[in-house]
Amino acid sequence: MRIRHFAYVSLIALALTGCNDALETAQVDLSKVKNKVEQPLPPHILSEMSAKGMQRNSPIMIRIFKEEGALEIWKAKTDNRFDKIAEYKICAWSGRLGPKVKEGDRQAPEGFYNLTRANLNPNSKYYLAINTGFPNRYDAVNGRSGTNLMIHGACSSSGCYSMTDQQVLEIYAFARDAFAGGQSTVQLQAFPFHMTAENMVRHRLNPNIEFWNMLKVGYDNFEVTKRPPEVDVCEKKYVFNQQATDNGEFDAAGKCPAMSTPPALTAALASYGKTYDADYAKAMKKYDGMAWYDPSEAERKAVVAKLRKGRELAYAPTGTSLEAGKMVKVAELEEMMASKTASAVTANAAPGAAPATPEAKEIAIAAAVPAQIPVPTPSPLAFASEEQQEPVEVASKKPFWKFWAKD
């Protein structure tokens, strides 16, 4: 009886181990990888692809969520809709929540980026690398600057999204296989967090909220269609899944052309919006008088400091904002955010003036956002890989409703 019981427990343990293997990245012995550029995806991923109705070389999309510290791979199924096939914990990302604005600010990019074969760098000093394509058209027209912003290995970041070498080996393989299957551009969506109603309420006082509200339109479009949105830029803003009418064209710095949204998409977004609005109202009640304190990079590193023991100095995991951040009273958060510019507000106030008003506090909070500096529009070579500059393939654009559909 005891033997039977032991065998039963062993079977359960084995089954649970299998579940964990499916959820977590299997560790590959890198010393046994003969050709990292051609290393095939592991059998458990290929098996899951088959179960989900995905072909090995079908298109992919990459999603990044800073706060949660997650990088997701989404892959097209035979019905041309995308489903998540893999998720990885980001080992290191620098800065805080919010977009990259200028060279040297240590911020990792947020926005929508198109990756081509030229963005793959098989010879990176960080094992393998994929250039994020920063700055894109939106970044450039808004004067944002920075170079060599990567998804790479080595777990060390100064503006990049850094993974472990084992993780980037798989991520690279996903992109390589998709390009081999004919995909000309892979969309990278980089968000501060999952843009749920509750998260938007938690971060409603962040100085980047206007930018995030713009990104959320693209986020919502993907949630509704499960297909990468068609992304354009006009009036220095992102626009998603829009059809230019009257032979109009999208000019990043110019006025937006007359545009229309496909009726079916309009209806789907309206339905999605009703649910979101209801959830937002509930979240406002839940977090009445409270908001989220976004931790600094140093605060995130402190939470995971023990992970560095016994490792090389270059290994620098940063942890997630969820681990190091916290909910605080709105008044306390405003004081934290305004402290960086409080002296400037005081200097501009007349002698004997009354304490700063809420409007003055808002100015101080907004001033905490790094200043933008103008840069010239980058050449196509700015989108090339890390250590080598190669011509970038310019893909012909298809309307999103025909994305990957057969002609």
C-alpha cells in the first residue's frame, strides 16, 4: 500500500514538474549550443504551437510590459489571429516607467516599433540582440534621441530590455523563424504596464499619462482584433487602424488627413469601451484618494539584490515595479513628484505669496518629465543592428484588415 502511495505521489510530482516546464523557460546549457543563430526552438514550444494551430514560420509580434517586467511573444494562428505562445521575465530594464526622451536618460523605449531582418544582430557582445528600432517616426518628430536600444542577453541594461542569454536565444529564434517564413516586419509593442482600467487609475497622476492614453488606443485595438494594429503618425501623434480618405497621406509632422475607421472595428471598440468605462468607475472607487508610487531603478534593484550574489559584476537584475512600488495617498504622491522641482516653483513665487496651489503642483509635476531636445530625422540606417549598420528593408504596408491575409 505504501509503495502504491509513493508511486502516486511521484506521478503527481512529475505532472507538476511538467506544468512548471511549460510555464517557465527551460534552461539551455549554452556551452552545448553549437550555433546560437540557428538554435531551434525547444520541443515543448513547438508542441504548444501545434496545439494552438500555429505554423513554425508564421508571423510573430512582441509585447513588453515594464511594470510587470514581462516580454511576450504572440504568434499568428491559421485563422490569422494572434495568440500568446511564450512569456519571459525581463531580467533588467533601466530607468522608470515612461518613454525614452533623450540620449543618456537611461529610459527604455515605449511605443510601437517595426523590426526587420536588419534589426537582428547575431554578433552582439551581449550574446544575441534585436534592435528595437528606436527612434521611430513618432520619436523622431517629437525630438527624442537615443541609439542602440536593444533587446539582448547578459542581464545588464542602460536603456535596453535585457534578458538572460537562455531567454534571448529563444526570442531570437522566434524572430528568425518568422522572417524565414516571409514576415517582413515584426511589430514590437512596448508599454509601461497592461493598460487595464485598474492600472490606468493607479497611474492617473503620473506625468506620462497623456502619452500613455495615446498608446492605449493601439493597445485596445489589439485587444479587440488580436492582430497587430496598422500604425501611422501625424500631427506628432500615433494613429491606429485608420484609412486615409481623399488620397490623403500620413505626415508625421503635418496635419492628419481625413481618416475613417472600418465600421466593424468601430462597433467592436465601442463595446470594449463600455466595459472599460464601467471597470474604470469601479477602480476609481477602489482607489479613492490613493495612487501608485512608481519606484526608482535603485529601489527596484534593492528588492532583488540577493540575486547578484555569486554572479559576475555585469549581471544586474532590476526587479519589477510591482515588487518595489506601492499605493500611497494622493497628497503624499504629489509631494514626492513635485519635490524635484519645488525649488523652481518657490523661486518664481513672489515674496510672501500663498502656498502653492494645486495648479502650481501640476506644473511642478509636469516639469519632472525630462526635457525634449530636437534631433534631425534619422536616416534608415538608424534602424540597423547594434555593432553593424546594414540597409533596412522597407516593407510595403498592408491595411490591418488584410494583415497576413492571402491576396
